[in-house]
Amino acid sequence: MSDAPMRWQDELYDLLRRHNITQFAYVPDAGHRILIDRSLADPGALSIPLTTEEEGVALMAGADLGGARGVLLMQSSGAGNCINMLSLIKGGHFPFLTLLSMRGDFGEGNPWQFPMGQAVEPVLKAMGVICMRVEHRDEVIPTVSAALTMSFQGINAVAVLLTQKLLGAKAF
């Protein structure tokens, strides 16, 4: 048995599964690689690759209608694609949980990532999505635990913003 500490991403995946998250919708993203890989390897999970992020919003509504729970994994740049579709969540009063790997913040070097990275939180809030930021490893599990309760018991739309302080700034 290894004495190495468990990766926070593995702890996060285990938390999601303990809370009966069975559907993992995603657009491929390095920030979510471990969660995506774990969901692909898990026979009890359904991993759904998307062509665009807004498909995931509808998929999460459908999961709820079918009695399942899901999470939408996306990069902050994809949040803009979801704005109009979020009216489905608000109008239908569905629970919605998304984990966003942030770009355009701490240590970002790609100028194309700043506009949406800076707009994510105010735009999501304007659509009625509760936003919770995570900057440090020790905040991941308590924040996502709270988000799971707020989303699936409180029937809210909740976005957990996994910042570049947590993920590390990408070199591209």
C-alpha cells in the first residue's frame, strides 16, 4: 500500500460517486482529466463526451427527469456557450451541478482566455447559478459537498469554480 497522499481529484471523484453521481458529461479538458478518466473506467458511471457544453445542461435536466444525478465538467471558456440553455434549468427548476476548470485568472498567460475567464462568475450569477470558488486543495471536498447539497437537495443550479491557484496555470 502506498504512503503517497491521495490526489484531491480522486477524493473528489469518490465524493461524487458517494452522492450517487452516475453521469459525467464533459468536453475534453486537461483540468478535468482525472475525473474524466475515472468515470470512463468506472462501470457504474456513464461518461458522455459532448460536442459543446450547452448539450450538458440539457443532459443534466434529462438525468434528473430519469431519476439519475449528473455533473457537467467544463472549462470556463465553455460557460459562455451555456448561458441561454441555463434558462431550461431555471424554468424547469432542475438541480444542476457543474465543475469548471478556470482559465483567465491566477497566472494565465493566454490572452484569449481572459475575457470569458473574468466573465464566468458574473454571467452565471446573472442566470441564477450559485458560484463557489475553490483555490486550495483543502477547500475542494467541503465546497463540493456543500454544492451537492445545495444542488440536489435545495434544487439549485450550482457551479464550483476550480481556480488556477488550485489547478495550476497552463503554459498554453
